[in-house]
Amino acid sequence: MNTPNQINSQVGSANLPPDQLSPNEVIARAKKFQYIAKRNWKIAVALIIISGAIGYWIDKSSTKKTVYVGKIVFNLGGGSGSSQMADLGALASAFGLGQAAPEANLFTGENFMLYTKSVPVIEKTLMKTVVINKKPTLLVNYYIEHSGILDKEWEKNEPLRRFRFKQAKKREDYNELEIAAMAGIHGRLVDELYIKPLERKSSFMALNAAMENVALAKTFVETHIVTIEDDYRLKQTKKTQEMQKFLEHRVDSLFRRLSGTEDQLASYINQNQQVVVAEGQLRQARLNRTSGFLNQQYYTAVTSLDNLKLSLIREQPLFTIIEPVILPLYSTTPPKIAMQAGFAIGLVLSIVIIFIRETLRKSAMTN
């Protein structure tokens, strides 16, 4: 015979939709869960403690070091002319400062950001001699010794661990070991180096290097911005420089021809002062005409060369350092979260084990 409580429970359950639980069922399940927790709490505590201890040991043995960020703020400008302004406008659009459409230009859009990390530009920076702690050293060797690459990427590569550059070289002069070393350094620098706008509505940009050594981060950023500036100027004025070389060669050639013609005219006049025949006068007239023509061409070429030099000065972009690298550098310490992760993993693992244990226990009792 059913008791009143059982009848009420059955009636209440019958009146509820199948996807809902009655209060009595909730209480019953809570009591069952409490009973399971009391029976298995030692397993849960043990697993959580063991996982937390493993995480704590991982945190203590972690080799992650503090990262120092060298930052230099600069502004690109100084060029004149519509083409130069177009380039600067396109460069600004690379950082969300304008709505210009992407162009197939070296310093347009994302190209500039990729250019700052390109192999030729980075290698030019690394192959420069810098003074650190009052001691001149090749920047690439200082990077090898203080960047952490020896303890990470090259930890098991003994030839690279012993390797150092003896002198600055061009890429075409590298041997196989030097090529491998530069490839490893460049791969690491791509992650350490980044450039971004200081603010969305500003034309100021910040070049950043995040490295494990203060002197390395500071020196690399300062050296790299100089390399970018020199290379940028060289590429932006390449056509003008080629025209300048052509005009310089033309001016020198015209000067030699003009000098030779004038010498011939002077010599002819000295030797034929009393000549009155038409043939002699014709010869002198030709030399005068040639000399006048070459003289006009020479001064026209000199004027064009001077104008081109002024144009070259106007076209050269100007990197203005707004904010140099300031010490102390901003530093970030990698968070040690292995212990917290261990506690979470231990809790999840204990729930899974308890669930399996109770399922097997219930199955055994049923059989």
C-alpha cells in the first residue's frame, strides 16, 4: 500500500511534463549526489592535489624569461610632388588611416609591414657593427649570444651553437652554415619584430622589438630604423638617381668635346691669322659653329643636372624620430598558469573517474 507521500509524489510527477522534474525528485537527486560525493571525496581531493603539484613543478621549471619591448616612434614625410604624396597616402592606408585602394607599390598597404621584416632589410641590420657596453660588436653575433636562440631553437644543434660570424658579409658570400644561421635568426625575428600605427588617426608609427635582453632590444630597434630609412630612400629615388648618373655622364662627355673643339679653334686661329682664302674662313666658321653648339648643349645639360639634384633632395623621404627608445623598457613576464590548469584538469579527471566508478558499481549491483 502506498503512503500519502508516495501518492503525492506520483501525482505530482504525473502532472508534470516529461522534460521537467518535480521538487521531490530534485531533492532526491541532490541527496544521491551528496552520498556519492561523501563516498568518493578522497579520490577527487587526491587527483586535484596531484595535478596541482604537477602544475606547480612545471611552473617552477619553466624556462620562459622576461621579455623587454624596445619601441621607437617615427613619422614618414618630407617628400614633395604628387607621386611622393600618393606614396605617403598609400602608406598611411596600410595602417587604417585612409581609404585608398591597395596599389602594387613597395611601400603601399601591407607591403610596407612585410618590407620591414624582409630578409634583405633584416640582414642589412644584423650585419652592422654596433657599440654595446662600450664595445664594438657585430649585431648578428650579439643577437646569437643574447636572444635566447641558443637555448631554444639551437639547443640540440651543436654546429650552430658554436657558430659566429667573423665579419660582415653579403648574402651571395654566405656559406651553407651561415645561410642556415641567418634563416633561423630571421624566423625568430619575424615573431619578435612588429610595426603598427601609434593611433588610428595619427600618421605616427611605432617600430617594436620584443626580446629577452634590454640592450639587444634597444640597439636592434635603433639600428633597424636607420636601415629602413636608408633603404627606403634608395628605392624611392632609384629612377632619379639613374637619371642623375646619365646626365653626369652626358655633362662630362660634352665638356670633353667642347674643350677639344675650343682647343682646335684656338690652334687654327693661331696658325692661320693672315689667311684670307675662303676655304680657311669656312674651316674657322665650322669650328666656331661646333663650339657654339656644344657650348649651348653643355650649359643646358649642366642646368638640367642641377635641377635634377634639387629634385632628388625634394623627393627624398624624411624619417623623423618622434620618440626614441626610452629606458627602462616595458617588460612582460610570461604568466605561470600550469598550477591553476592542473587544479582544473584534476577536477575534471576526478569527475570522469567517479562517474565511471559509480556506473560500474551500479552495473555490478544490478547483476
